[in-house]
Amino acid sequence: MSQVSNTDHSFDSSFFVNGDISILPEDIDALVEAKDQENQDVQPNTKESYLSPDVSAAHVFARSRGSNRKLKLPKTFTNVNKINKSIYEDHKFLRKPKVNSSEEMKEIIMEKCKIWKVINDPNVNDRIMSLDISYIMKKLIDEYYKNINREKATSLTVVKHRGKNLTQFEYNLIFHNELTLDNLLINNFTTKKNRTVKYTALKENYKRYFDVKNKRIVVHHAKNFKEVIPPMTILETVLQIHLINNHIKLEPLYRQLLKKYVNVTRNVVKDSLQMCSICKSDPSREASDSNEDSDDRENLQKSKNIFTQKVKPWERVQVELYELKDDAIKILTLKEYYSHFEWTQKIDITNTDTTEQIANALYQWIITTATAIPISFFSISLDFDELHKILSKVGTKTNIKLGAIFLSTMSFKKMRSKNEEKYSKMSLIQVYETMYQKNNEYLSSVTGVPRKLLVGSGIDFDAIETLRKAKQDKYSSWENTFIEQ
């Protein structure tokens, strides 16, 4: 590690070919790792986005069906430039599509896409023969057509919600060294008023390099040195990696990809796994349909599973953060899912570091109120990465690895909105009174869990720790937290 620390993290500007492209350093992986470590040490207070280096730090996610091995990457990727030449007459600026039918697109995929060799190779993994190749092909054709017809935020830039990552048009401008103020006006990409800002942002954040080892031109982020997957082929690339790693699950795959690629998001990985005919139908996997109705049905099923599944004492705790009608006050609610007993703690949001306050409140609750240290936590109001950060802080203080159940907050929008609306109309006193009345009625109920669960008598603490150890061994770890999927 000392060698990495002493490395100059800037690229050598003397390595230029024809004055417009530099050679990709051989120690690029070490540069990425060093930059990740540097960003980990900074620990900014601002809310992290999916591009935040903190998210992509050196996690130990490398599990595939129970095996702890390093993520296997393809030897070669689909050449997006050759794909574009087959699809567009003007392949640099993605203009004048010349593909008129699904059959034409299918032929291009079979000829140009590397994933075609993967799904037709019975030696790739032990489940490859059970793949529905026609299903995967249909999905691939649909994805390429959406890009051609500019229906996806990854295609050109004429759609309204284009996201924060590069589009294929932006990628091409950098890839072909055609990034100019005038070219930014092509395809109505931007306006004359805004093009200077856009040009500066692209110029400063993304650079193209020649990868001598693999003999290809690549685009990397200039600040964290991570590679940009061509947006048009990103789903295909992630799917290919998923297949050659024996159908690795969503969360381990996402964490591993974040260490190397700058434009991979959790939604991209979800969509890619949805293209896999095996994992789409596997209920243990996190896969979402692009169809809105399908989303609702699947989210409803997830909701039923997480909120109605039978659990053991202190196996699962729901932690939520809601804002009250009182200024500068939020409340942290905690619900133990065996007894369904609830607690609440006040959070002062005048302090900018809300995450630290939540971690302190949760720690105080564990050491003063809870009769056992809970095994796993989940939330529908806190982002999963934020929940992980909170549990990591608490786990450090308690010296026990806590579990985080991965849930997408987008899966429970209606439920969260309903709760936010309810608490936004209540004062702090009203919250205390409502929770006291609810818990008091529950404890008086004949069908309720005995009070001894809450006072600690009669709890099998050894059973709790045995279950915690079993989950730690079963699930992948991220720092000092294990992730349930």
C-alpha cells in the first residue's frame, strides 16, 4: 500500500499520440484504489450520489453463489464503435439510422456483440444451458431499438430526464475527439447559452486514453480514474459479467462494478439482471420490470415479504426518519418485528451531520433500551447507502457486525409518502402520546407478545448470536456490516 500512496495520481501528459490521446497507465487499478482510499479518508458530510467515491471504496463483495472469489471480467468487450457503424450512417454523431427491422438488429448483435459468444458457450458456467436465448435476444434487440429511437436517457440527449451520467452522444464526442462547442449543438443536445458550461464539464471530467494491453480506446473519469462503459452497451456488458460469474446476485455485482466503472448504478444492474431469463424468474434475486404495472406488483410482493415474514426476537428492526410539523425537528422511529413494539427518539436537524446524530441515537437506544443487540435493520425512508453508513458507525462502537437488509426506497414510495404525510401533521408531543397509547394497548392485549421480551427475561441470547453468526457467514460483507438481500 505504501507504493500506491507514493504514486503520482496524475496521468503523464508526455504520453501522447498525435497530440490528442494519452497512453492508459499500466497501474490504473492501483490509481483507482488509491483514489478510493483517499476519498474514504475525507468522509464528506454532503449527501452522496451514485457517483460518490465513498460508495465505491474497496468493498469485499466478491460472492457468487456462496463462493468468495474475485469478480471475473470479460477478456474483450463489445466494440461500441463497430456497433455504431452498423447502426448509423453517421456513426460519430449517431445520425441517420440504417437499421429498419428486428432481423437486421439481430444479425448485428450476433456478429458484433461479445455477449452472443457467451450465451452460446455451454462451458461458461453450469447453468448456461438452461438460458432462454430467444428471451435474451429479444431483450437486447429492444434495448438497442430504444437507443436508436432515442427513448432511453443513455442514447442521445434529447429526452427530458437524461440522468447525471454520460449519454452515448457525449461518449462519442470524447471517444472520437470531436468535443467542440459547435458539435454540442448537434441533435439539439444543448443550447448556445448553455453549451460552454456543458463543454467545460465534459472537458474537465472525462478523458480518452489508449489501452495498450487490450489495444482499444477507452474513456475514463479524469478525477477518480474509473472507466466509463459505453452507455449504449452498458446493459449488455453488465449482463455479460453477470453470466460469466455464474449468475452473481445484484448487490455483490453492483458493489464490485462500482470499484472499476464510474457509470454503473444499481438500477442499471437491476435492468441487466432482468434480461437474464434465469434470474428474472428467480425470486431470491432483485430484478425489476421496466413496465410500471409490473413494478407495482413486484414492489407489493417485496412489501409483503419484508413486513409479514415471521422472525425471531430481535432478528429484525425497522428504523425510519420522519420530519414533524415543528421546525428543525425529526424523529427516529424503531420497531422490533417480533414484538411489534415501537420506540422513538428526537433528532435535531439544525446540526448538519444528520447521519452522525442518527448513529448516536441508535447506539444510545441499543445500550440503554434494547434488551438485546438486534441482528438486522431495514428502512424505507433512509437510502440504503446512508443506512449502511449509520450501521457501520454503530457497529464500530458496539464491536458487533450488524446486518443491513437491502431495500430500494423507490419500491415503497406510496407507503413512505403516507407515513411522511402522517408525521408532518404531528407535533413531538403528539408523536409521544400516540406511540405510548399504541404500545400500551398492545401490551394489554391477550394475543400480544409477553412483556418479558421487552424487559429481557426469558430471551435466549445464545440463539440470537447463533442466528447472527449464521447470517454473517451466509451474506456478503461491506466494511463491518453484512448485507441481506
